Amino acid sequence: MRLIAWLLIPILIASSHAQTTAPAGGSAISPEQWAQLPPQVKLGIRGAQAQMLMPVIDRVVLVPDGATYLDEISKWSPQGRWPVLIEDSQLAPMFVRRFKPAQVIRRESVGALPAARDERQKLIEAAVARGFGGTAGQSPRDAFAAVKFLPAGVVITSAGDPAWTAAVALASGHGQPLAWMDDQIGGMEAELSEGDARALSQRIEQLVKDTGYSYPAMGDDIDAVTLCRLLPPRVRMKLVGPARPELPADSDFDGPIALTDFVCRNGDLSRWAFAGWIWGTEARCTYVAMCSLFLPRERVWMFNGYPTDGAWQGYAMDQAANVLSASGFNTRTMQAPQADLGSWKRNVRGGLTADVVMVNTKGNNDFFDLTQGQARPGDVPVLNTPAAVYFIHSWSMQQPDNRETVGGRWLANGAYAAVGSLWEPYLYAFVPPSLLAQRLASFVPFLPAARWWNNEGPLWMPWRVITIGDPLMLVAPPAQVAKPRV
């Protein structure tokens, strides 16, 4: 699918299925043009609505605990919102360095959250409703309906899981209903059986259905699901029939499937929504949400450790860099013969300052090969500022919570969104950088842009690429999503 034709359309939608307006210097999109846009582009536009239409206050508020965090989020309203982080020694300073606020405020603790889970849920839902102008007693759905706002996604969480902190911010920031899932499912070390995974997938679908919004096909109301809670990242299933990918007979079919690629699918395996996953401490989850909602994404660092011939050539970075540069991004590209281990170390010495990182390498979960030389997890750079990472590499996210693995080190170093593989995926499981860049420049959100879409390519069915972060987060042309501060 060629999305590059939409690059020149300035887009800022004013209401979900009504007329659209454009930034200064742009022109409006007609209903006819809107109808012709691919569902994934519409998803990105709709997900940006609330952020573009509600002012950003030029401050960062640092809080000591979850109760104070929720109290501060509850102050968001249609008149303005601002980043709120639970203060730590690593992630909050990274955010502040990139956001560069006019004001940083530290708050004293307001005490503790209610011990009862249902009481916490009420407070969290009330904060989301207030963010859209809701009054006392209104649900988020009522608050959305009062301003004729149609959500593009659903956030699923548990008030007993630390990731509720991301859930409340993303629900309020994007305008999404919350759904509660307190089921005991397992942790990072677990691997779901096919039966348990299907039960979980059905549970997620029922929660989305219960919101009352339409969801079964791409392009209807709900096209994104954010899973904010601890979950097993892997599913063990027997690949038969249409679920078996078109790979050579001697390929590895016995490895696990990524949970985020297994859920949100219909019986025919078509995707009805794109899933993103957020887990961790309260501090990390606030960081992930605030980076997704408030940080600009203007600088792209691209490192191609692949050969320049054969199938590898289809994953070159040149065209991607050209597309992104033409869309207003500041791009920096390294490739052969300047893509060896020495070049890597010279480029990341002193830390990496980039908003988006795209890397092609080969290897396992504990090493990555460049054009010459082999790097280890310790060679993953310190991030001076937060980054979203697209890492084309086998096994990188096999243990995303383990900093002694390649993917785990990117996350530990401050990546707030990431796409990688938890098993041997084969090269063409990944969307080539050139196509990814076209989609990003066309307003497709970062995680959906990194997915093969329904019936597209040989590995569009559930497979081994995992998507971590906010599925509505954009890496769009900077000038078109720049948010003035007040």
C-alpha cells in the first residue's frame, strides 16, 4: 500500500467523523478526502485530536507517589494539561532535559490512595472525565459524549497494577475509555498456552465490546488497545492452517508468538485493533505516558548494520532518511562502510541524543553484529533524552525486562516505545525502514506503522514482533503536530 501520496495533506481533525481543519498555512480536508484515507492514517489523526486541541501548560510537575500523581492529573482540563512524573533519579531528569519546561514544580505528598480497588477505580475514572470537562459523577464515556468526542482506542488496566499510572494519563490525554482487568494472568517469565491466550484475547475483546463503541473492523470506532499491566509477553501455539506463515519447510515454527500480535484479532486472523503494552514501576509507567503525550519527535538516528546486497538491500536506510528529511525531521544515518563497531562506539560516546532510533543488526538476545565487529548489551548507548526504538534484530526482546539482553538494555536506558522480536522472526517479519518512514510521515502511529497490516506480506498473521508503548503515539511531521505552550 502506498501512503506517500498523503504526505502533502496537512491534517488536524476537529471532530472524529466531521469536517477537518488544518494548521496555519494548510487547507482543510473534505469529507470525501477523509473517506479515502486508510484506517491506519485515520487512527493517527483521531488519536492526535485531544492533544492538538487542548493547550499544553509550560511546566513539569514532579510528585513523590501515586496518590499525589493522581491528584495532579485530576487538575487536567480542556483549558490545559501538563506533564506529571513520579520523581526518580533517571527517567524524570531525561524527560525534563527534552521537554525544557519554563517551570518545574515539586509537590509534597497528599497521602495514600484508598486501599480498596473499587475506590481507586472511581478516582481514576473521575480524573479522566474531568480531563474532558466532565462534572462530578460523570463517567469518561459521558464526558466524551457531552463534547461529541469519539474515542479511537481503549485502555485496559488494573487499579492494583503500577501501570495504572500510564493508563489514567493516556486515557485522559488521548480521550479513551478505561476497562478494568484484574485477572491473575502471569508475569514476564510466563508463557501462555494457546488456550489461555485465546481466553485472554476473548476477555480483552469483551472489555472493548462493553464500552459500547464499535470495534470489529479496522476503520470503525476502536482501532487501538493499550494494555497497561503486567502480562506474559509470549504465547505458545501450534501454527496450523491459515495461522502458519509462508516460510520454508525447515523454518523454526516452534518458537512463541508475541502476545501483542496475538490479541485484537478476529476469527479469520484479521486485526480489529493494534495493541501496545506498558508495564513496570509507577515511575516508569508515568514516564512512558508523558513521553508519548508531550515530547516532540524531531531527531531520527538511523544505523544500518546490514550488508548492501541481496535481501538486506531492501532494508537500507537511504530512502527512509529521504522521506523523513522531506517531512521536516532532522535525520542522521550511518551505513556501510561507516557501520562497524568502531563507528557505533564513536557515535554513541557521551550518550545518544535522538527522539527516534532505527537500527538494523543481526544476532541474538545478548549480542548484535554490525558490518564489522560484534556489540554486546553494554554497548547499547546511554540515552541523554527519551527515545522510541525500532530495532530490526532477531531475539532482541526475548526478555524485555532483562537489562543484560539487547532489547532489555534499550528499555532500561529509557526507551519509552519499542518494536523488536522475542524469537527468530526472519527478516521480512519486519516492515522495511522505507515503508515505515512513509507511514510515519503519513500520520500512522509508530506501533501500527511497524506492523504488517491485514493480508499484507507473508507474515501479517500473529507472529513474533512485539510492540511496547502507546499505540496512538505519533512520529509525524514535526511542523504539523507542534503544540504551542501557554
